[in-house]
Amino acid sequence: MKEFAYVRAGSVEEATAAYAAHSGARYLGGGTNLVDLMKLGVETPAALVDVTRLPLDTVEELPDGALRIGATVRNSDLAAHPLVRDRYPALSQAVLAGASGQLRNAATTGGNLLQRTRCPYFQDLSEPCNKREPGSGCGARDGVHRDHAVLGHSEHCIATHPSDLAVALAALDGRVDLHGPEGARSVAAADFHRLPGDRPEQDTEIRPGELITAVVLPAATAGPASAYRKARDRASYAFALASVAAVLRVEDGVVARAGLAFGALAHRPWRARRAEEALVGAAPTAAAFAHAVDLELSAAQPLRDNAYKVPLARNLAVDVLSRVAGAALARRTS
């Protein structure tokens, strides 16, 4: 067993200072992913900075109507929160689609965003993986890759990001608040995770020592109807083969606002900007939804064994958009 130091932080400033004081440190929240990776030998932190006692465990409405979700809010509490369920149903649905009830009771909002890929080549130290060991190769490209990326991948990595919550945050125009050695900053949730390029070991845009303090959902996405749907091998709990989060506002018979994001298709939640542009001003019909989604998925580059993901994602998206459009129209007429 590899020894490591343990620090329980009492404040955000204390947490970031402890991180800076220990080379190779990691922040510890629920530990549902980090501890597993430590058992496998994939993560070998020199120190764990426990952030579970920080005052970041509340969901609060801000003066402008936005919703601030603390980084240590447990997934179960987030999904059940009345403001989340009423105003941002896609987020509640996405969280409930992730893992098992026991894991949701332990996992945190910030930790969910920082979980690492479930690619078996990343988790197996005997296999080559550029994400785990840069320059070693990508075993999945010529190996087992049924669950891997069809969008935005590179020759260096074809892994997908496993978070359901992150997909909903991307579609809802959420932001991730960070605090680090250089102070506080905020990053759009859709830009927080990276595509692999030639640096697949860098999962996110987070800087060394930075701690996620909160996620903020804007008031602008609280009104439109939204939904999340996930296709997976096992309905009880499993990672997605494809997933979709959609947000729509319909006015005067046309789409006035659209937010669409795919999960399990890329190295990060895939914000479907091209489809969104095609939808704004269009009638909310299945044909319009199919046309917009086809435009987005035309960029897909499936591999030997995962081409099924493209029609799967298309059908999911058309279904979710149709359901959300129906909910939006019902709101207008009620």
C-alpha cells in the first residue's frame, strides 16, 4: 500500500493552501471515483485534502434568479431539491440516471464533474493508455471500443466522459465556479471539459490547485422545458452508450431558444451548437428536430465497432426534443 498524507480542510483557502503544500495532492469529496482509482493503482496521490467539511453543501437561489449549487452537495440531495426538480428537470433526471442510489448518497457535485473515464484501458495498468501514461499509446483504438467516442476524438485517445450531470449542465448553460492560487474564476460548463487532442491526460480546463466551489445555473434556463434521457446496457445502473439533454423555449409557434448536449459520444459533453442554430426559428416538429440533429452528427467519425452510436444518439435526440417541445407547448396553452 502506498502511503499518503491526509488533511481535513476547514475553509476553501485552507484547502487550496494544503494542496499547494503537498506535491501530488488530490482533493477528496465523496471518493466514489478517486478511491477506486487508488485501489487500482491508477491514482497514487501523495496527499488527500478532504473538502467534505467545507461550507459548500447548500443549494441557494441568487438575487438574479440563478441557482447556486455548492460543490459538496450530494447527488441525491441535488436530484431531490425542489428548485432543481421544478426549474431544471433535465438536471434532476440526469443525476438520477447516474450510478446507484448508494453511490448518489456519497458522490458530490464537484466530484461528479471531475470523475475520470471508465475506459478499461485507462483502468488497467498492463494496457497502453495515453491518458494514464502520455506517449504509451491508445489500446482502445485497435482493441475493444464499443463504448467509445464517435465525435471529437483523436489518434491519442478515444475515451468518453462518464458524467450524466455534466451533460445536463452543458445544455442548461451552467457555469463552474473555481477557487485556486490565483483567486476565483468561472468557466462555462460546456467548456470545462477538454477534447483529447494531443494532451488526453488533461481532462478539464481546471488549473493546478484549483477547487470547484459551486455550479451555477442561470435564471434564463429555468423557464424553458427541459429533459434528459440515457440509453445504457442495464437500466438499473450503468454508464451511457448515448445520452441527450435538451432545453427548448417555444414562442409564436417556433423555437425561440434551444440547448442540446450529447453524452457518451465524446471526450466531453458535446454541446450541439450546429443543431441549436438550425432549430432556432424552426417549427418544433419531428422533421425539424431530425434535420438539426443530422447536421450535428454529420461530424461523427465512428470506429470499427461503435457506429451504432450515431443512429442511437439521433433517435434519442429526436425523441427528447419532441417530448420537450410538447411540454413547452403545454405550458404556453395552460
